[in-house]
Amino acid sequence: MDKYRINHLKELEAESIFVIREVAAQFENPVMLFSGGKDSIVMFHLARKAFWPAKVPFVLMHVDTGHNFPETIDFRDKLMAETGTKCIVELVQDSIDSGRAVEEKGFNASRNKLQTITLLDGLEKHKFDAAMGGGRRDEEKARAKERFFSHRDEFGQWDPKNQRPELWNIFNGKKNIGEHFRVFPISNWTEMDVWQYIFMDGIELPNLYFTHQREVFMRDGQWMAVEPCMTLKPTEKIEVKHVRCRTIGDVTCTGLTLSEANSLEDIIQEVASTRTTERGGRSDDKRSESAMEDRKREGYF
Amino acid sequence: MSGKESGYLDMELLRFTTAGSVDDGKSTLIGRLLYDSKAIFEDQMEAIERASERSGHEEVNLALLTDGLRSEREQGITIDVAYRYFATPKRKFIIADTPGHIQYTRNMVTGASTANVALILVDARHGVIEQTLRHAYIASLLQIPHVLFCINKMDLVDFSQDVFEKIKNDVDAISSKLSVKDIRFVPISALKGDNVVDRSTKMPWYEGPTLMYLLENIHISSDINHDVFRFPVQTVIRPQSKDWPDYRGYGGRVASGSVKVGEEVTVLPSGFTSKVKSINIMDEELEFAFAPQSVAITLEDDIDISRGDMIVRSGDGGPQVSQDIEVMLCWFNERKLQPKGKYMVRHTSAEGRCMVKDVHYRMNINTLEKDTENIEICMNDIARVSLRVTKPLFFDSYCNNRITGSLILVDEGTNETVAAGMII
């Protein structure tokens, strides 16, 4: 029976393709959220597999905080051009300029929370009825409770205590007008699965994930990148280090890891031996024990 | 690629569900499996150490690791199914951790629906109780192929072989009423770690494998139905592009069995036959497709096929085709089942409407007796029901095929998933 067996990565791939096809079939105007991070890159890769040789039958949307690494934006534009995919960009700056969002103040100010406003406005503006995201259940404990098909009310809110039961591979995307769904095709993948899969399928990534020399400074025990959107305190000094990103979010909340890993094999080794979680370097999660749950309830990714 | 990583690439995926109440030590066991397989990271451990201290626990409360929602932490209870992940060099594991008390049936049924293995915890001090019966019944109803009874807290009964044997006999007596294919027993102490990952030195009388050994080695590749090819069509792929002007592929996930390029297939409901022309996962050409792969299939002939249709291999026995369906139904909603009520039904990629024609009996899952008198079906009830669907479904019995034998009911007013059905 060995020829009828697939490894865990192929099985996860099959599950994700199934979910993505189900979204295309059950919704009228779905969108795939794209951040330029490895999870959304893998999700987009799976979407291309799901509909090949046809093009992906939905558009992508990037909620751009304006505080991205330039490498992320370059990578996004190149990938979209190569695959002939349309990616809508919604700017947090526009939400701030129109008075819909108010910028945080202080050294640790982040636009992370403001993204929710831009995201919800974007979904409404384009009348999207389902938004696929690259969230994984192993990332964070509130995410561990997510469904594949996660219902959102007319305010975009998540009600974690009243979720629809989800059985076998039957997904219920029924909703009323004004409501939408968040769908998480790679729910069951772990950080290691994502890296192994990228290696197995030879998926291209932004070079931020690999070791490079960069100007950095230390804040709250975390190496941060020196970029125009970061204001350094007088006590913080700029150093040059060999670093890489373990996750890519916006510059203000993405901690960098000191690393010499310059190949996928190296990264896989590093992930296998590391003793802290991936989001341990994300200051947005450290604000409180239920930081993620609170943001998700409001409509965050 | 060298040893370790190539080993990782060759891992099998095993999904298991855990059943037991708070006091059975379920969270401790999961914490132990995660901790011993190094799936708990330092920052997670520090976070739960801080939280344990705050809430006044002396030992680190591993349950805090699985209780992800604020209200769960506040109330000290698990409300919803939580998914946990860990891996050993042999397998990747997905745990569906289901809470023991609130909305018990609903949650366990959900967790059980995709599981290869159920872990049922039994407190060695209390032996087989009503709840054990309930857990075993649901595992059997959902046809989880392997059920492992973990007789926990052996340290509190002096690691006694007699206690273990008695519980084993009691479970065997129950299981004659159930249909579980593979039942195993392991005496453990989740708290001390005996027979979880490492062999216990305290129970020399137990010669069987440890829990982790079972999880890593239990044979799961034949859990999938390999006999009959069933391919519910999810989506039709038509690029209509310059490079692919005439391509017409059928996207879907193989529910069971396998099919080869060149084999004759029958399309339901039309009954037309054709031959498989190609099977693809993107530009990767496959010679054959099998469960649980997601593929795109093209056929030699142009046949009108759309979502909700099913492609089967002509040589295999076909599925049943009928508008009248007998199911065991688990009811999930606060609004009771409406006799003669109409619901939306989802079955594989097909969708239709149905009427509840008859409720035959309600299962008393504490006694396994059939109640034909009181047949009002409320939340968490399990009942034998006849449905009449507006169009024929193509199905197999659930015990032969967990994918083509399962369905859900959706309330047409609220859009909520109100029930799960297993076709008899």
C-alpha cells in the first residue's frame, strides 16, 4: 500500500488546496490577503496549484502599513508581475489621512492595530465576502481555536465562544448580507511544515529571511531594524549585525534574529533547534496575554 | 539532504482526539506529550509559569497552555476544541483537544470527525464510569479507527496490575456493544510520565508499548478506504487562455480509492462514461490519483460535469443514489430539531434541501439504550432520523466511507451548522 501513501506535507497541501477551491466555489467575491511574509507566499503558491492551468480566480489584497521593509514590497511586485496576478494595495496611511485611524504615539508606536480599520474598510469597499489569510493555529493560543471557515458579523467581529462546528471536510460558508468569512487554508501547518514545504517545492522567498548584514539596534531585548519609520531613543545605538527575519511583519514590530543561516537547509536546522516561538519576536503579541484574541475579535487577520 | 531533514520530509500525519474530563488529567497528558516532544517553547513555558503563579497554582498548570481564550482562563474551563501540534522524527501529530463538560457531544464529535485515533482517559481510581461509556460510544459512532484507553493515575493505585486488568475487562464488556476496530490499553501516569514517552519501571507486569510508541507506530495507512474510487467534483477548471484554449479539468479531493490514467469512469448523476485522460497537481503529471490527494482530472470526452457531481471508477461498485437517507444525527444547536422541518443539507460538494421525515429514536448515550418515547431532539442529542432530500445524493454508508457517508444540516434562517449526520 506504500504507493498510496503521501507524506505529511503532501497531505497538508491536499487539505489546503481543498479549502481554497471550496472558497472559490462557495463565495461570490473572495480575496486572498497577502503580506509578503512566508505564510502568505505559501498560501498563494497553493492557490496557484489549486486552479492550474487557469489563473487564480480571485484577487489579492495587501494591507500596507507604510512601514514595510522595502524588500517585502519589491518581492510582492515582482511575484505579482511574474504570475500575472492582481494585488490591490490598501494603505493604512489613507485611513490615517481620512481620520478613520489615529496614529499611536511614543517610541513603540505601531500601525499594527490600525491595520484592522484599513482591512475592514478594504473588504467593504471592494465588497469581498471572504478573505483568506495565512494564519496558522500553532502561532498563538487564540488562533488555536480558529475554524478553517470563520464567520464574521456585519462589524467584522469574531465571536470565539459561538463558532460553527466544523466536521470532516464539509465547510459551511452560508451568511447574511453584510457578513463575511475569514478563511485560513493553512490552519494545520506549523512553522516547521511551512519551511519544509518551501524547501520541498523550491518556493522563492524575500531575501530578508536569509542572513544579511543590516543596521540594527536593541530595544526591549529584541534586535530591531534601522529604517526611516523607526525613531531611536538617545540610549539606543546603531550596530551592524548578521541577522535574518523569522517572521516578516511591519518594521516596527518585527524582531530580527542573529543568524548566519543562508540556505533553507540552514533555516530548517535553526527552526528545529530553536527554543522560542516564532511570534516571540513580535512585540504586537506581547502587549497582553490576550492581545491576539482582542485584536481578532475586532476584525484583525 | 542529510539524515534528519530528509526524515522529516518522510513523516506521516496522524490526527488524534483526546477525551476525558478536567480531573482525568487530560491537560496534564497533553502537556506531557508536548513537553517531552519539545513542542513547548521557552517563551510559552515562561508565559504559563507567570500565569500559574498569578492564579496561585503551586505547580505549573499545563492546562493554561491549551486554554486559549480569555474567558477560558478566567473560568478555568475549556470551551471550544483547540488544535495542538507536535512532531517526532516519525510522525506529525495534530491533536483535537475537546473539552469535557460544556457542549460535550458537539465538541467531541467535531474533534472525532477527522481523527485516526481517540485517546480516552480513565482515572484508575474510579474505573469505568458513565462518561467512559459516552466517550467510547462517540468514538464508535464517528468510526475512529483506533481507540487507546489510557488508564491514568496508576501512581495513585500503587501501579496495581489488578486495577488495570479490571478496567480492561470492564471496557471489553462495553465494547462488544460498539463497533471499534482496534482497541488498546496503556497504564500510565501522565503526571509522573510513566509509560507516556518513557517506559515505566514501576509496572514490570505491563509488557505492551508506551503511549508514544503506539502513537508513532500504529498502522494508519489502511484507515482510508482504498477500495472504491469516489471523486466529488469541487470545481471546474477552464483557463480559456491562449496556451490552454480547450482544457477542461475537474478539481477535487479523492474521497476514497484510486484511479489511473486510461481507466474508465462513470459520472454521476448523468451516468455518462469516459476515460481518464490526465491527472495533475499543477504541472506535476500523475499516473494515478488516490485518497486523500487534491488533484485536477481531465477526461477523454466532453461531458457536462459541474460542482456537486461525482466521478467514480466504472469497475467499482457504485455509490447508493437516493433522495431518502437514513442517518444517525448529532444535534448541535440550542434550537431543537423541528420534526418535518426543512434544512439545507451539505454532502461532499453537493448541496440541497431536505425535510426531516421521521425521528425513530433518541440514543441515551449514558446507557446506550434507544428511547422511542421521548424523541424531542435537543442540543447534544444523538438520534436516528430519516431525511428526504430534494435531489438524489450519491453516498456510501458512513462505516465504509467517512467522506461520502457524512453530511451536515444548516439552518436556513440563521445559516448555522445545526447537525452532523452519519449515513447508515
